[in-house]
Amino acid sequence: VIRCRAAVAWAPGKPLSIEEVEVAPPKAGEVRIKLVATGICCTDEHLRQGYFPNAKFPVIPGHEGAGIVESIGEGVTSIKPGDKVIPLCVPQCGECSFCRNPESNFCQKSHISEPQNLLPDKTSRFSCKGEQIHHFLWISTFAEYTVVPEYAVAKIDAAAPLDKVCLFGCGFSTGYGAAINTAKVKPGSTCAIFGLGGVGLSVVMGCKAAGASRIIAVDINKDKFAKAKELGATDCINPRDFKKPIQEVLTEMTGHGVDYSFEAIGLADTMV
């Protein structure tokens, strides 16, 4: 058992609390990881606020991290202690029909099928003050150590800077993948991205990589515009600079509206 620090959400709506937790060793088919870096995603805040009906408290949030394998359980073959890894909030068992289908990436072991408050054997590897602590999406990256199933771990290059590649765990892959894999942006097209956080900037990068000729970045915080342009945005606009609805502004800028539009804020009102 390893004792380390973790940010624990004891109850919905309560602030996170830094606690000393106990992390049990990995069982068969599991991996224990020393986490070096974690990103913070709005999904973690949604968890803390209690927006997930199937989530159980107390829980250690976090789903965007990177670290080094500390130990492995019986039967683990794809990784070994010392490997650099990214834990996956959407696992890839490689065996189910969804994993084998090139058009899908939602493994049947994922949280879409069942809650991941506990590991697959329905027990937790976390405890604090004598109480069981729940996992979040199996990976709980707001801890210095975590235990995850082998099929929720991706081995990465030994030279990868963990403080940067942790973003591959959610934010970058979500945004870049939305442009490349979901929308399948075509060369010469026009795109609009609403929201220039980590996900939105990753969409900008994806649209540029796909060959979009015009990439319009939209945000109410003009301080984000320099980075957006550095990553590929051709235009940056602030809705607060206009008296008319932003969709009318985009139509005037393009003559007909954009070919692809991405909502990267997390507000349904934006899409309506």
C-alpha cells in the first residue's frame, strides 16, 4: 500500500480537500501509476458539483493525466514498470465489437455502458480515514498514485514531456479529433470555433491540419486571440464587440455562413 496525497471530493458541491490517501497494489490485469501531471477539465468541475447522476462520493476526480508505471498486476503484458503512460478515460480493450469497428471508439467497457466508480471487480483501490474512496472514470488523476485496468492505459514515447502530453488524455484529443475524425473537415473549407480553451484551441489545430482555408475563432476573452492565431486561426472575433447576433456576423464575414461549426464552451445555448 502506498500513502500519498490526493484531492478528494467528499460530497457534491463541497470544495476539494487535499488528503493523505492509501492506494492499494494492483490486482490481476491492473496497473499502478505514479502520476506526474494532470490537466483540469470542466468535466471534473461537473463531477464536483454533482451533475453526474451515476457518480458516487467520496471520489477522487481527474481524467486527464500522464505518469510512470510503478507496478503491474498479474497477467499484464503490454506495459512494464518504468514505462511512461497516459491513462485513458475512454478505455480501449481492443477486443469488443466497438473497438474492432474503425467507425467507433466507444469501448463496451467504457462509462457509456456502466459507471466507473469502482474498478471492474467492483472494489476500490483508494481509502482515506478508514473510508472507501471512489474512482472517477477508472483513472482519478487528481492523486499522486492511481490504479487502473490495463486496457485503460496507453504506453507513450519515453522522451515525451509528461506535463504537456497529459492533455492527450482528454482536451487535445477531444478538440483535434472533433475536427479530424468527427467533422472530417475538408481542405479549403471555412470553420468557426466557439470557445478558445484547451479543447477549442485543439479544434483550431485540427482544422488547420485538415487544410481549412479560413478558421474563425470566437471568444469573449480577447486575451486568447494571440494563441489562437499562433495555432492557425485566420480571424478572431469577440461577440461583445457587436450589437447583432454573432451568427449574423459570421454570415456577413463569409457570405453564406461557415462549412463547419464547433461548440467548445459547454453551453447548449451556443448551439441553439
